[in-house]
Amino acid sequence: MAAFGTVFMPEMAISWFDGSGWSPSEMVSSNSLQLHPGAHVLHYSSTCFEGLKAFRHADGSINIFRMDQNLERFAQSSRLLSLPAINKDATQKMILDAVARFADDVPEPPGSMYIRPTHIGTEPAIGKAAAPTRTSCQYILLSPVGDYFSGGDTTLRLLLEENGMRCAAHMGMIKSGGNYASALRPIMQAKQDLNADQVLFCPNGDVQETGAANFLLIDGDEIITKALDESFLHGVTRDSILTIARDMGMKVSERHLSVDELLERAAKPGCEAALSGTAAVLTSVGTLLHKGNEYKVGNGGVGTTTLKLRQALNDIQWGKAEDTHGWLTRV
């Protein structure tokens, strides 16, 4: 497979908001989007998106994972960015119609069809730096993806950054392109200077998230992660992993986690850390970088509990385990 997210289906579902209502959805060429150069999104970043997946089961059916949660967050992001309100039912139909059209292209496990709903402000009004767009557009891109770990499981190196944040605190729970852009420079600097894979933002010692994933610390039978607030993204994968952990009898602690506590716990031989997100589900963290020093997380290798949790979630997604929480929507 090509690099994750670089291959797209030839058509996408699209709908336009004209200031009073949404147009009927239609399927158009995926490279046919036209915008005025003065479009609000191009100047004032009025954009949000989602990432979810459709999976092929052994019986041939196509099932989308936790679409309801992604729709809720999509609507929330649109509202918090002062974009026109989406119609969640209409957006859901756009997703279902697009996936159904390209059902034959959904890869077999461990591959999947990545789904990217996107909402952008389209009003040509460069004088609206302090005002929302009146018009907008939403579209659904589809991208078939392969096994994220086709090259084998590896561990990540994270730089603990105490002097910066991924994004503005009040923007954290919005899935917006600007938040990713604001984290890009420190990530690239950490890669260049320290061979780090990601930056774990810990403003004033408060362990939050990386540039593109939530952070989980696994100490024995306990998972520790930051309690939900508006400063960081409320990951659907994060919620799914925590739910599965509770089902397995693990203790889930959503609370403040300091850098000092993180480093202290990471020194234990059996400790694990992981990043959660739609693309990889869970990826082990092997090394933490802090103030010029390197600290192994546990034995520095791929965590056994991390693998167990990831496999449990994959089994539900692929139809190999019972969907007891009603997370799958059949196309």
C-alpha cells in the first residue's frame, strides 16, 4: 500500500451551505473542489474534520466504527469554530452513501477504508477576520489504507515539552487543521535535533497530548490519562480503549498526570506508555526525552498490555469479537 492517506477514491460526497440551507448531497470527482481565493477557510482557518474507518468482515459486510461519536464531535467542532451548523443525519447519509458506492474497494483486514468528513468556510470575505463565514461546504473523502504496522511493531521516542502547548487552550477539543499546524514546527524541530518521533505537550508539567494523538500511561492494571477538558482532543479511540480496559477489569484513572509522576512511573520495569488514534489504534512509546536526558518506559520495548488492548479493539472492528457496545454501523 502507498503511504497512509495518500490514495483516494475517485469520487467524494459533497454538500454546500448557501447561508440559509444545505444543498442535496451529490457525488463528484474528488479533485473537483473549487474555491474563491478569498474563501474564509484560506485566510482564517475556518475548517474542521473527522477521521473514522469502515471495515470488511468475514461475511463480506462493511461496518463503520463509532460513526455516531465522530458525528457528534464533527458537529461540536463546527459549532465551536462558528461554522454553519451541520445536519448530523444528512452528514451520516453522505458517509453511508459514499462508503456503499465504494464498498468493493474496502480492503480486507488488517486494512480498512479511512473516512475523512471535512467542513470548510467558503465565503469570499477577507474582511471577516473577526466574523464567521456565512457559507460553507462539507465533503466526505475516502482513502483505502493498509496495515499500519506492516513493517513490524516499533516504539516511539517522545520529547516532553513543558514550555509550549499543542494549540490554544480553548481550541484543544476542536479537530481543526490549525491545531495540527501549530504543533508542526516543534515536532519537526524535535525530529531534527533529537530524533524524536513526536512531542508530548506538557505545559507547566501537565501531561496532555502529542501533536496528533492522545497519551496513555499503563502501570500494571491501571491506565492513567488526562481527564477530559477543553484543552485537548477527546479521542474516539481513546474512549474505546478505556472502555475495553474497564471491560477487562483494569482501573482507569482520568486525572492530572505530572511530568514528575510520569517519569517516576516510567522507570518501573513493567510500565508501558502508548499513543492512541484512528490510524494506528495504539502505538507503544519506548523512550521519553526530557531536559537533555533519555528515559526508557519500562523495558523500552513494545508493551504487552498495549498489544492486548489494541488486539481487543481490532477484533471488534474486524468482526472477530462481539460488538457488545453497539459501536459498528453496517453499511
